[in-house]
Amino acid sequence: MTYKIPLPPTPVLETERLILRPLEARDTPAIQRIFSQWEVVKHLHASVPWPYPDDGAATNMAQCLDDRAKGLKFYWAITVRGSDELRGRIDLAAFDPERRDGRGFWLDPLLHGQGLMTEAADAVTDYAFRTLAYPWLYLTNSTANTASGRIKEKQGAERAYVEPRQYVSGPGEAQVWRLTREAWLARRAG
Ligand SMILES: CC(C)(COP(=O)(O)OP(=O)(O)OC[C@H]1O[C@@H](n2cnc3c(N)ncnc32)[C@H](O)[C@@H]1OP(=O)(O)O)[C@@H](O)C(=O)NCCC(=O)NCCS
């Protein structure tokens, strides 16, 4: 297997309705505005501060840019074609066989339910398997987060196990999925 370490520069990924571009410091105000909503954070890990502090996005942005500089993760701003403004975020971790949260995402609630994150997740997943040749991805969401789980299910991921986890909304259960390169390529071919 060939894993490209350190990570290559974050590429621009295009889908039918979206352009995923590298996250930049200028996205901080949009993140502060969109991310600081209960609808966005309720199913996220309890390490996300709530109520969301005024400097929450700036603190997180510094961490993201540092992770990217160290080659730990790709971060994309999700933009809708026709506007360069961030409307959500998606990330992909460098391949690590021990890692269980290989990809993360959130989207402006105004855009939920239109299949947009399915589109973004497909583009990032295709990049991971086809371009970077990851052998598998482990993915995690709260069992209560039906939409997030459904995206994984539609991609051909299989449930691996569940475990207790603390979420912003309180104690819950994490659902861990495994998606293999073989399953992904077979699905895309078929
Ligand atoms: C999870 C999230 C990114 C989904 O984004 P989205 O663009 O609305 O998702 P999609 O429109 O692509 O929908 C994905 C699937 O979930 C289904 N779905 C969406 N909301 C649902 C709900 N409340 N209950 C059941 N199914 C739901 C959709 O119908 C779709 O399945 P389908 O194609 O079979 O119909 C979005 O809800 C979000 O940003 N949530 C807050 C942050 C978050 O929880 N991130 C994930 C952490 S693991």
C-alpha cells in the first residue's frame, strides 16, 4: 500500500453543486456564525464547548491550521457553487490504522436535507480511496445522528461496533463504521 505521508496540499474538490476548497483563516467569522447553533453541535463530541464562546471559531481555526501544517488532517470549506462563502466544513485525517474518526463534517442548517453533505462526503471519500489509496476508513457518529449515519450507510460502510460516549447533548452511544477501499471502488464501479 502506498500512503502519501506527509499529506499533499489540500486539493480543491468539485461536485455537481459544491466546491470544496482549502479552509482558510478568513473563514473564521462564517464558522462562528454557523457553527454556534444547537442544531449543529448537539450530536458532536462533548469536547466542543457549549454555549459556544465568542472566540470558539478562532480557537478551533488555529488548531485546524496547525493540524494541517503538521500534516495530520485535510480541512475543506464547503461552498455552494456561485459563492465562495463557507457554508460548512469537512475534514479527512491522514491514514492511521488506529484512528476511528477518519472524517468529520457539519453543514449550515439552512442547507440540511438537500443531499449536499452526501455530495461533499462522496468527493472526500473518493479522494481518500482513489487518490490517496487509503485501505479503509473508520467513521463515527452518535447513534442518535440519523442523517450522519445514513450518509455512511449509503456509502457502503458497515457497522463495526458501538460504545458509550459523551456528546454536547449529554451521554449517548457512538456508532463506529468501517468503509473499505474495495467496497468503495466496487460501489463506484457498479
Ligand atoms: C449530518 C449532516 C452533515 C447531514 O447533512 P445533510 O446535507 O442534511 O445530509 P443529506 O441531505 O446528504 O442527507 C443524508 C441522508 O440522511 C437522511 N436524513 C437527513 N436528516 C434526517 C433525519 N433527521 N432523520 C432521518 N434521516 C435523515 C437524508 O434523507 C439522507 O438520506 P437519503 O438520501 O436516503 O434520503 C447535517 O445534519 C449536519 O450538519 N448536522 C450537524 C453536524 C453533525 O452532526 N455532523 C456530523 C457529526 S458525526
